[in-house]
Amino acid sequence: MTTTLDSPPRVDVRGPRFVAWVTTGVLVLVLVAAAFSTVAAAILIGLQAVVFAIGASGGPAKHPYGRIYAAFIAPRLGPPTETEPVPPLRFAQLLGFAFAGLSLLGFALGSPIVGAVFAGFALFAAFLNAAFGVCLGCQIYPLVARFRRSTESSGETGWPSVVTQAASSGPDASSAGPASN
């Protein structure tokens, strides 16, 4: 992970792609398991929700799949040719956590269709990132960060969040004011 004083930390794009491939595999397993056992699907999506939560709160450096990439795959590759900022990746993990949580809720409340649909949404987003390098959460992040900065400047307060932390470390951090952590 690299950083400068004026920009947010950045990571090699190959790490998040690896994470997305592993996540895609886990979510496919969730959907296959849902066809046979909602309990097994609930356990798998619950574990993936924990992984998403770790990624959202700790970023790529703390993400369990990211650690696997850093320990076993990155040393065998050449130096990164492209990097991406960490805050949008953390926000994308937060969205994954929301989808996984709703999926878990569906399975737990006896609605496997709801569980499968939300697991499918998460699978779609993970596969887009893995196969095509399109991170949906990263695309949405600037809109949410802009909205968050505008509500902070208007005097509204809210609970500290990943978006607050990420927005305060973004390129416009000097105009956003301090984060409310």
C-alpha cells in the first residue's frame, strides 16, 4: 500500500481483483448451497458478511482474502503498474456487507428467495469487478462521498461511518473539514 501526504492510500489493482474472484467463488457456493440447504447457505453468507465487514472497517490491508494475496501471490508478481485508492474499496466492501446482511436475513427468516436474490446482487457486483475490473461500489462512492461532505458542511451530524472516514481522506479532504470520528 502506498500513500502520499495529499492523497489517500493506494493499492495494487491486482489485489482487489483477486479478492473479487475469491468472493465470486464463495457467493456461487452460497447460491448452490441455497438449492439444497438454507442453513448451509446462511452459514456461508454469514461468514462472507464477516469478511465484508473486516474489509469495510480495515481496508485491503486487513481483508482476509487480501492478506492471502499479499502473502502468497503478490511476491510472485512484478511491481504494480496500476494502483487505486483505498476509500472507494472500503465503501464497496460496505455495500457487499449490506447485501450479504440482507441475504443472511432472508435465509434466517425462512425466505430463501430473498436470501438468494441479495446473494445474487453481491455475486453480480463481485463478478463485474473480478472479470472486467468494474467496481460498482467504487463507481457509487464519489456520489456518496460528495453527499456526505455536503451534509457535514450544512451542519447536520450523523454517526461516524466508513463513508465519513473515506470522504475525509479523499482528494478533497482539505475542503471537507475534519471527519466526525
